[in-house]
Amino acid sequence: MGLQTLVLIVLAGDLVVVGATGGSDSGARAITEGITVLVLAACSGLLAYGFARRRSIARTPTLVWNLLAALVGVSLWSGGAHAVGAVTIAVGAVTFACSLGVPRYDLDDLDESDEHDASQQ
């Protein structure tokens, strides 16, 4: 997930630079796309942060995120961008498979920090 976040940040920066320097037909569209990709990078970063902190609540959004990434890869592949599509499918599939190993979130289970906070109240 961290690698996906980094790639999205680089892509967003590239879109903004292309839009700002006039390398695109529509500078406003390129900048809007860059901002949208940056928001997606923030979402990916939050999921990576949740996994780094071993929060099982990040499991379901990550499964959905990576399933969508694999579908985007299929779309890229069928659109003629075979190399990018193959990499996107591979990353989506591998991270989806890795996310399956994370235990499900159970509302009855409190984390140690939650128990500590509850005992202080």
C-alpha cells in the first residue's frame, strides 16, 4: 500500500506539472486530475497507515481498493496499455491476496489502548 501511495503521489505531481506548463490540451483538466489522484493517494496512505499500526479495520477498504485496482489494470490492458495494465493487475492481485490474511475486525474486541482509555474514564 505504501508503494501504491508513492506512485500515486508521483503521478499527481506529474499531472500538475504537465497542466501548469501547458503540456496538456486543457491545463485545468490536468490540474483537476492531479488533485483527484492526490486525494486517492491520501486514501491509500491512510490504509497503509492502518496496516502499519496493525488495525484490522483497514482490511475491508483495502480489499475493495485492490479489487478496483485490478479491474483498472484489466481496463488498461484491454485499452492497449499492456505493460501498465499488467503491472496494475499484478500489484492489485498481490496486495488483495496479502490483505486476505488480515483478521477481521470484531466490534467486541477492544484494543489495549481502548481498554486503557476506558479505564481512565
